[in-house]
Amino acid sequence: MATSLPTPEPLKVVQIDGLVVLKIIKHCRESYPTDVTGQLLGLDDKGLLEVTNCFPFPLDGDDDTSAQYQLDMMRCLRAVNVDNNTVGWYRSAHLGNFVDANLIETQYSYQNSLSANSVVIIHDVSKSAAQSNLSLRAFRLQDAFMKAYEAKKFTTESLAQAKLSFSNIFEELPVKVHNSHLVTLMLHNLEMPTLDSSRLRTLSTFASSQKEQSVADEARPLAPNFDVLDLELDPFMQKNLEYLLDCSDLQQQEQNNYQYWQRSMAREQTKMQTWLTKRKQENVHRAQQGKPLLPEDEVNTLFKLPAEPSRLESMILSAQMHNFTKQLNQFAGPSLARLYSIQELQK
Amino acid sequence: MASTSDALYVSVGNIGTAPHQRPFTCTVSPVVLFAVLDQYLRRDEQQSKAIGALLGVRSDDGSEVEIRNSFGVIYTEESSEIVVDKEHYRNMYELHQRVNPEEVILGWYTSGTGLSPAISPIHSTFAPDTAPFHPIHVTFDTESLIKSDGLGVHAYTSAPVGFSSTSGDSIFLPVQCEIKYLDAERSGLDMLASAKSTETRSASLLSDMDHLEVAVNKLQEMLERISRYVDSVVEGKEKPNNAIGRYIMDTVSVVPKVDTTAFEKMFNSHLQDLLMVVYLANMTRTQLSITEKLNLLVPN
């Protein structure tokens, strides 16, 4: 580029508008179980990334049509005064299985082409449903990793030099949710209780109380949500463990690849050594007989050392496994708390 | 909130009437509310209200209408008539269709109160897309948000009336309209609602443990309130209310009474499963960190 853009300030926080949160949830939930993506629009201001609107991408279509779709959508949205600035993209995930090569590639192209401050927001559909706690995380690739990805060199040495490992591929940013005044007003109005005690009718049996549930529910749509106190933990843990096992299998394959490469390297090197010693012997022989010496550096052209396989895949897998284990831990904490509280209740 | 004002509903509905003439209820998803308010905030200086189209699904027999999505359209005011930019509207609709083909145009909305004769022409622009159903018109009253406790959302359907030749003339009949949301949205909405009490109108996302803590605190608070109420009734300070008493009794009796040994067994096995998984997870993590350290130590 002719002129260099001023380097933006490093991002510290991502602030998402309420509207964007709801739109992302709606889009991801509607397309369960396929993963979907969409674009984030907003402003980047002094280390605070504000996301004010978003739109989903259609699933079908190749690069050209989706680029066209993007342009059309942005144009139409600009007509209604929506911020026209792309600041990142979002993606849906299930139980944390989002770390893969696709994610890194897309995020890399966003960070490269748009600005160093693009983020990817991952909304975890199954986790939000299981824990009834909204799971929305923001990530961006770290600079060191970006440089390595550009060079496309992922040998063990280059990684060790750059001190890169699976834990510093991504940088997670804290996410805040923000509402406008009007929306805040509406939320307050939504919560106004409309049922007072004089209007309650006496219930005769337990069965009739079940039918009357709806009356109480209607009264307070934002009543405290106690789904989080559910004890059900088997499906979540099961799925998590399944994913973890799949990941370890893949990791095992990668390890095998690497070992195979190491073995073939070793074989080639021994072959080289034997050939070199033979050459040396011959040279000594010839020196004795006074004939011209044979070159020794033919060794490099005769024997090709196999290229080291890229460690990127195994790094990604390790990051993914790390994520799963972290999730399991995080899930176990509240589950223990719930179990013990049930025990107390029984006494 | 359900509008229960005495209203003139489209009354007759049986198998004989055509689907588009039957009465229906309409539910609005919270995304639409937020989107409309956002558009209202971002409108141009001269325009006094925001207008847009509503997308959603209709149940098969036409009796339930769900409004799930919306987008704004641009309009110009020419000689006290409002003209909608059709091309922009078409484009947006097509783009939305590509992502979600099952959402169809159900109607349109405006952000001001009141219905005036001026809106009939706009109504007729949306009519061809919703044929044979009549477009639903929803008003989001921002003034009433500020002044009263209600939400200011009213829905109307049109019915052709009179003998005039202009096609748009119709009377607008109020329709019952309520806000409905699903489980996944619930957690998001709770998150947003927690932001409403802070000074800066923002809240950061809670970790799972914090979320549990908040819920347990709320539960405790509720139990305190109830026990205080019961105490005061027993002491005679408050009038006993049979309905509330009944509710309390039902709630308390919901806790299942399980035999202690059976409970101990269940509890322990559950606990053991949990601990075993945690142990395995931690072992994997240590393994991963060891590989990380080893990789970094490779001599060059």
C-alpha cells in the first residue's frame, strides 16, 4: 500500500450491542446443527471495539456470490444509517469444537485485509442451552502467530524460535454487552409486575395449579431464570468426552506422521553417512594412486531429505483439546456446587 | 404484553372461512423489538419515524403468526404522502431470503403512534407480498415507552371496507400481540437485562460459576421473602391470603422425599462420575502442557 495506515491501538475489550447478541443467537439457533457465519459491523475506537450490527451469511454460494451478497447487504444497510464498517465475523459452535484450520484461515484473512483489530465471535449454541448461561467469546489471532502463518513455515525449530505453541495462537478478549437508552427503558417496562396478590385465585388441587402456571408466567417475562439449577449433566459431559476422544485420535495420527518422518529422516541420514564414508575411502585410495579426487558434495544432490510435515495441524488439535478440557473443568465446578446443595436440601 | 383492551376483533372463524379471513394471534420475537428501536435511534434528522418490513412465519391454518425478523426501509415524504423506496425494499427482501428462505413478509411496522389515512398507500405497497393474507401493521410507540409502563406494541390487521375504488382503503382492526421468546434467547435476554441497572448500561459476560452464584442468591432472596411473609401472617400482622398460602404449600411439597440410603447411593455415584471426568480432563491438560514445554526445548 502506498500510504501506511496508522497502527490501531491494541484491542482490550469488545463491546457488543444488545441487538447484535439477539441476532447472533437467533441465527445460530435457527440453523442448528450446521455451523453458520455472519459479518459484524461497528466501530473501532481507542482499544474498544464496538459492534453495533450484524448480518448473517447464506450457507450456499461460493466466493464470488458471497462477496456480492456482502456488498449488496452493506449498501442496503447504509441506506438506513447502519454503521458500514466491518469489524469482524461471528460463527456458531457446538460444545467448543470451533478450533480448526478454517477458523484460523478466515480470521487471518480478516486481520490481514481489514484491520489488525478484527475479531471473531464464537457463540456456543449447545453450551448456552445446557447451562442457560450465554456463551459468547471473542478471539483474535496473536501477532506472533500471524507472522508465522504468513511465512507458512511450521517446523519444530521455527516454532521453538518464535516461542509459539497451541496456547498462544488465540488471544481471548473480554466481552461486554451494552444497551441504548431506549432499549434500557423497554427492558425496565418489560419487567414491571402486573399481577398482584388480590387477583390470584385459590387453587383447589395440584393439577389445576399446573394449568395456572401460564398466568404467573405471563405476569413477569423477565422473572429470574432458574434453568441453571438443573441437575442434568450426562448429555453434556458425554458429548464433550466424545469430542475429546475424536480429537485425541486425530492427534495420534498426526504424531504417527511426525514419527514416520523422523524415521525416514534417520534412514536417509545413515545412508548419507555410509555413502560419505565410502567416498572418503575412495578418495584416500585415489590420493594414493594419484587420481583426481571425487567431489564429496554430491551427497546433497543424491540424497533428498524429506520435508518436515507442518506442525500446524497438531497445534490446532492441541488447542482444541485444551479447550475441551477447560470446558469440562468449568462445567464440573458448578455441577459440584449443585450436587452439594441438593444434599443440603435433603437434610 | 397481551393487549386486552376491548377491541373489535375479526370475529368469525371456522373451517368455512378462508385462511386469510380468520382471526389470528401474533407473537413478536424480541429481536424485532431491539431492531426497531435501533433503527428509530439511527433515523435521519428530518424523518420523524422509522418504517420497515416484518418477516416471519405463519402457521398452516393461519391462526398463529410469528414475527421473527425485520429490516428497515427508506422512505421519502412527498407532499404529505409517504413513498417507500421499492428497490431498496426488494433488494433487502431478496438478501434476507437467501439466508432464511422460510421467513416471508408478513407486514410492516412504523415507530409512531396512531393510524392515519396516510398510511393506507404504504399498506398497499406491502399487500402484494403478503397475498392472499392481509399485511399486518405493527406500531411501536416510543412515546408510551417513556411515559407509561407498557411496551407500546400494537398490532393491526386490515380489512377492506367501504365502496371506494382506491384499493388501500381499509379499516384497521387491533390484533392480540404478545412478546414471546425461546429458551436460547432467554439466556441472552437475561444477560441484557442485567445491564439495565448499571450506570453505563453495560454488563460483562458471567462465567458459569458466577451465573450459578447469582441464581442461588436470587433463590435465597425469594425464600427469605416467603419466610418473612409466613412469619408475619402467623404473628397476625398481615391478612392471610389463601391463594398465596396454597402456592407456597405446593412449592414446598415439590421437593421429593427420597429414602436416605437411596439418596446417598445416587449422590455418591453421581459425584464419582463427575470427579473421574475431572481427573481425566486434568490429566490430559498436564499432558498437553508437557508437550508444549518439550516442543519449546527442541535444540536447533
